[in-house]
Amino acid sequence: MQTVGLAEVAAVLAEPSRAAMCLALLDGRAWTVGELATAAEVGPSTASEHVTRLRESGFVTSAKQGRHSYVRLADPRVAELIEHLAQHASHRPARGLKESVRVRRLAFARTCYDHLAGTLGVALRDGMVKAGLVDLGDGLTLTGRGRDVLAELDVVVPSRGRRPLLRDCLDWTERRDHFGGAVPAALLARATAAGWVLREPHRAVRVCVAEPFVRLGVEPEVLA
């Protein structure tokens, strides 16, 4: 995310439709302008104007593919900013059964850009620490046992680069930390590809295979 003034950041996200678009983009996937228009409940031309403003402020990037232009968050730092702001926002009560179900699913497990959040994300952090897969003694360090278990699950641990392997990310529903970083991103990618989880609309994630998460230290009753 490029450096912009605090007032400009606030102004960009103060517009409800742009905020809704950013929340939708927290699922880590690329969206068309039309899909963002639907998510924000605005017309296509208005959505296009909002995307332009978001792009000019460094919140999103866009790329052309065939007839469609796809939009996604610029980088993990933008996602972290939006997730943290969501923690401080007041959330209105759910209206109706359908919305109540969606809110419960989001609270249990959802994507936070490219990693898991919610009850499952926090339980994963707690479990990996308790099982000795991650050491908190000197920052967040993936232990040898942690690397072994991930390898057994065919989760590829990225080579250390500019992005940290593990970092704490404050969860706005649990008010506790879940893991962000390159390793949790690789874990979500593997879980999705292997069918351990199913990514549903509105960022919700449904667990289909519990055993890999149990091996990572998540208590079985969390997954029941």
C-alpha cells in the first residue's frame, strides 16, 4: 500500500460502498467490478468510480483478463488495515434467520485475505503453540516439529522472503490473535486445494475434513 495521509485513508473508507467493497475483497480473491457493485448494492458505473478511487489511494490493484477487469486488494498490509478497522467498527444486529446464519459462519471460520480467521483461526494458533509446532520464546518461530507436520500434510513452507512466515493478526470477532503470514497463506491454499475446507460466499469457510486441523493442534470439539 502506498503512503497516503491518514485523513485520506479515513476519507476513502468513510464511504459505505467503498468500505463494503473492501470487506468483500478480504476473501483474497479477485472480483469483477460488477460483482463488487452487487456486494456494495450500487450501480456498475458508481462501482467503477469507487474502484478508481480505491486504486488511486493504493487500496486495490486491477488487471484486465479477456473482457473483464478484475480487482483485488493491493497487498496483505491493506487487508490487515481493513480487518483491524473492522474490529473497532460497531456491528448492527443480524436481521433475520439467513443473516444470523451467515454471521455465525463468519465468526466460526472465514478468510482474512489469504489466511484463516475466526474461531478456527484462533484455535489453530493456540493449537500450534500448544503442540510445539510454533515457539513464542523468540518471536513467532516455526519449530522443526512444526515443519515436519506441515510437510506431512503437503503444506509447502515458503522460503523466507520479504513477508514473515508467521505474524500475529488481531481477530475482530474473537478479539484475540490468529496467525497471518506466508505459512498460514500456504496452509489455506493447501486446505482449499485438498478439499479440507470449502470457501463459501461472503468470506465464510466450511470445514469438510477435520483430521488435518487436529494434527495441527486444533481441539476436536472446536471442529464438531
